[in-house]
Amino acid sequence: MTAFLARFLRNRLAALALVWVLALSAMAALAPWIAPTDPLRIGHDAFAPPGRQYLLGTDNQGRDILSGVVYGARVSLLVGCLAAFTSSLVGVTIGGLAGFQGRWVDALLMRLAELFQVMPRFFLAILVVSLFGSGIQQIIVVLGMLGWPPTARLVRATILTIREQPFVEAAHATGVPGWRVCVREILPNSLPPAVVAGSLDVAQAILTEAGLSFFGLGDPNLVSWGSMLFSAQGFLRHGWWLTVFPGLAIFLTVVAFNLVGDGVNDALNAKLHQQLA
């Protein structure tokens, strides 16, 4: 673990991005104590510019933008992390079965993965959310079930490589049952690509949720960065701050998770290459 952290921290951009992710997570957890007001509370000072009283200004209904950004972090991180966890779990399961079983099982599961990959993910998410509701649970499930194919293909490819390595053949030669070799030797060494894909899926899920909310398909009972942009569409000329701050939050968070994913990929690949050497 220490060696992994040392390799990760060599990438300064990834380390800086991790600091942003941790700070954002702390802000989301402490939102009731950090936010100045309830983000849904309507005030009297509509379109108040950023200043001493309202640090990030207010919207057309007098709602505090800073409170919306703080509480919006909760929705974005919740959707991103849970959707990525769901897609990673499904992807590792399907990719593991395809890599372990091979033959017709492999062919069938990979054709299924290709079918999901060619579908337009965002527009399919719009269709499903429109039909079955726009609650946060539905959004998490939809994004999780649509994002597993890349993880499945990565895990399958890694398993196909690792199961030919000498340490796996040695385990078979000593009489260790095949299922135990898979669980103890092959599967743990095939997880690093899934971890990297999962970190990138978080960014993708956050961006997709923001897009759904921007089109009015987010959870109407929660404040998210996308819903703030949706509410600001008709007032772009009245206040630049209505769109800049939630848009900047989305941009920085998506970029941060992508940079963290790159840093994890570099650190894990170095360890994997040492194991396979």
C-alpha cells in the first residue's frame, strides 16, 4: 500500500485532483453545517450578485447559489459513486465469467457487452428515466446498468492474460482446485483495471446525471448542479453567476476524477508489470 501511494503521489496532477475529491467529499458530508441556508428556500433578493452577503449570488427566486453548489455535491457524488459501484460489480461478474468459462459463455457474454456498448448511453438513459421516473434511485440503477461493458471487457482481457502466467500454472500443478486458483490468484490480479475503470465511471455518471437534470429529468426533490443549470436557462442575461458556479463545479469534479483514474492506472500498472515480469 505504501509503495502504491508513493507511485500515485509522483503524479502531481493526480495528487492535486485527489485533494479536490476529498475536499468535495468533506463538503458534501458537512453540507448542513457549511451551507448558509436551505438551498430550496426562496428569498427576497433575486439576482443578487456575488458579494459579502451572498458569496456566490442568488438565482431568480432568491435561492442562495453557494448552498445549491454545496448540496449539489451530495447528489453528484452519491450518483457517481453508487452508479460506478453498480457498473463495476456487474462488469467484474460478467467479465470474470467470460474469462473463466471461455467458449460459448465467453462468446455470448461478449456479444451482450457489444450490444450494450453500441447503444447511445445518454439517450437510452433519457428514455428509461422518462418511462420509469426521475428519482435518484432510478438514475443510479440506470447509469449503473448501462456502464458495465468496458469494465467487463477489461476484466476478461486481463484474466485471459493472467491465467497463462507461470504462477497460475504452478498452482494448478500442485493440485489446487480450479475455483480456488481463480479466487485466490487470477481474480485479485485482474481487479486493478476494474478499479481504474470504476474511477472513470464516477466522472461519466456525474456528467450524465448533470445532463439528465439539465433537461429536467433529475430528481425534483433534490438540488443538483445539473438542476441549477436547468433553472438558470431562461435567465442567462440576468446573472452570469447562475451558470458559472455550478458549471465550474461539474467541470472541476469530472476532470478531477479522470485525473485520479489516470494516477491509479499508472500506479497499478507499475505493480502489475512487476508481478507479471
